[in-house]
Amino acid sequence: MAVATPAPAVLGDYVARTKVATVALVLGGAAFVGISAQVVIPLPFTPVPLTLQTFAVLLVGAALGTWRGIASMVVYAAAGTAGVPWFSAGSSGWGGASYGYILGFIVAAGIVGRLAEQGATRTALRTAGLMVIGNIVIYAIGVTYLKFAIDVTWATALSLGMVPFLLGDALKIALAAGLFPATWRLVQRFS
């Protein structure tokens, strides 16, 4: 009697067939976020730079699923905190006005990963909704941390840590909404 293999829930399931492959995915996810963090546009009116980090985090969570996504972001946060210069613009260490976003990455990757496991990356509309939820989680934690780190009002924290990034995030969400369903179709065609 043959044992049926469950259908892949997330794209990473096509690769993570061994423990070594799973570790490689986790480390690759962390490295992808670290590389994406080096694409930086400093904004003179806020201590939070514009980067591709949040986009990478949401892609990693959606592609790898709950636990691999969380593990990738824990590796990213722990290594950067320990001194690996892969936070935005090659920075590292604990604290700083934007450190709350890094903590938010861990939570967002888990939530996005869980929703992706339930099929949320199979259509453009559901992928867009998934990415919006992930962004909300990152903003909730990042803006809260920013507010207390620089001791400003909630309105100021929102104007520094969220409002300048909304348009860029909308573009990234649109890109992901097209990318994931197309990737699923491609993978399923060749598997």
C-alpha cells in the first residue's frame, strides 16, 4: 500500500523534503531579507528608511509557511542583533528607532505563513489580502516601538513610521498579488 504525500501547502514545501533542505530554506529566507535590507532610500523626515525588507519578509513568510518563516526571521533578527551587518544600510545591533519593525517581522512571517498554508497565495485577491494583513502586523509593532523609542505622540509615530511607506507598500502588494498565483501555476505545471 502506497502512502499518499500531502499536497504542498506553500511553495517551500516543494523544496523542503529533507531537514537539510529545510535548514537551507530558513537560512536562505534570512539572507534574502538581509540582502533586501541593503536596498535603502533614507528619508530625511523620519528615522525609518525606505527598504525592501518588509516585502522580503512577507514573501518569505508566504513562501515558507508558519514555522520556517518564523525561523527565518528569528535567524535574521538574532544574527543582526549579534552583529551581522544586514539590517537596513548594513547596520546591526539591538535597539534603534526601527528595531520594532524587525520584531514585527517575526510575528508577521508567522501569521502570513499560516494564512499561506491555508491557500491564501493561490489567487491575486487573497494574496493581496494576505500581504495587507502582514503589513498591518509589521506597522502595529514597528510604529508602537518607534513611538516609545523616540518618545513622540501616536500621530507623530504614525506620520514617521507608517504614512510615508503606504504607497510603496501598495505597489509591493500588487507585485506579490501577481507573483504568487503565477508561481503556483508554473510550479504545478512542472511538478
